[in-house]
Amino acid sequence: MQEEFRTTLKLIREHPLLLAPLVASCWLAHYLQWFQKAATHYVLHRFLIGHSVLGVDIPNPDPTYAYVHKAMIVMAPFGFVITFLLLALSVAAFVLTAHWVRTLHTRKRMAWRDAARFLVSRKWHLARFTLASQVALYAATSLVAMLTPLFAPHLEHPFQMVQVSAYIIFALYAWIALPFALRLIAEPTTQPIPAHTKLEGRCAALAAFLLMAVLAEVVKSASGQISLSMAYMPAVRSHLVWPLIRTFSSLPLAALWIFLAVLLHEKGETSAASPSL
């Protein structure tokens, strides 16, 4: 595992273009979430706010909460699609990164046109894995939501409960989804991936998750000061600073993607035509 880690650092140092899929996915995800917030605000305003004869916005009198239900009916499928697209961006970036690592492993050059053709050829695999990941995350969220009340009395603040729940959900996802992720980036003729390779990948995924959680806490503690210091530059803050911060806090994810590709190529990828050892 140490050798794969050193190879990962060497690849990042010598081929920084390997970080490009993560950077692109982070920026696209930032604007996709911005669009989701804008659309949500519009829908809530459309259903919950009425207009008087004088043209003034007033809350709709609705003791039965019918307007709230209508807004939820509209937003539920929209939120599902946005979540799917956000996951699809990460999955596509992960597969592209692994493809480039394999390309470098075979002494070839990385090319955007070749990468685009490769992603198009794997589009249905990406869609199935993304949908399965979304269902798994929803299932993990439901499971944690049922178990959280057992631990809630020991937490000092309700936000801690939300935070701990998110950590548990992503840890469960990282542990369960790892074998399927390795299979997604493996060659179709690859034999079953060895158990030790899956275990090393799971340990690396949990380590990357913990590092991202630490970076998220650092960003969270500094976000107030950043917003205050850039209060007079909202465009720069929204379209440059926050996407850069998001990309920086996601760098462990790119390192994990490269590590998994290296791990698979060096330990877990054996052709089905080759004799088993």
C-alpha cells in the first residue's frame, strides 16, 4: 500500500493534469447547486407568495398547507434529478481519472478527445453506478435517521447530530461502494478483484473521507471571516473564491481516485485470459 501511495504522489507531481477532472466536476457542481437554490427559491415564491391588487407580495393564506404540498410535489423530482447529476459529475470524473492513470501506465499520452470518447462508450455503466449510488445514499440516510435518535441525547447541539449523521452516511457509502467502484474502472476482462485489494481501497477511502472532513471543518470555521472580508465583492466571492475553496477541500478525493486506479492496475487487475496464480 505504501508503494501505491508513493506512486500516487509521484503521478500528481509529474502529471497535475490528473486533477483536471476533479476541478471541472467541482466547478460544475458549484453552479449546479447554485441553479438548484435559485430554482427552489423561485418555486417556493411561486406557490407560497401571492400578489395583492396593489402589486405587493403577500403570503398566501393557507391553513391546510396545500401550497406547501404543491411546492414539495414539484421540488421532489427536481431535487432527485439534481442529486443524480451531482453524483454523475463525480462518477464521470472518477472514471476519467482512472482512465488517464491507465493511459500513463501504458506509456501513452493523455488526450481530451480520447477521454471524451471513452466516457461516451461507458455512459450506461456510469448511469447505472450513479443511480445505484444515489439509492445507496438514500438507504444509508434512512438507516442513520432511524438510529440517530438513540445517540441524540449525548450530543450538545442539534447541528452536531446532522454533522455526525453525514459522516456516518458517507463512511458507510465509502465502505460499501468501494468494490463496485473498482469494478467500474477495471477492464471488462478483469478477473474478480482480490479481497486484500478491496480492503486497502476501503482503508484509503475512509482516510480520504476523514481528511476531507477535517478540511471541511477548517473551511467552515473560516467561512464567516471570508464572507465578511469579501462583502463588497459578492461576484468574486460567489464565482471564484467559493469554487476554489470547494476544489481545495476536495483534493483528497482526487488523490483517492488516482490511488484506486494505481492500486487496481498494480494489484487487482488480472486478465481473465491469464492463468490464475
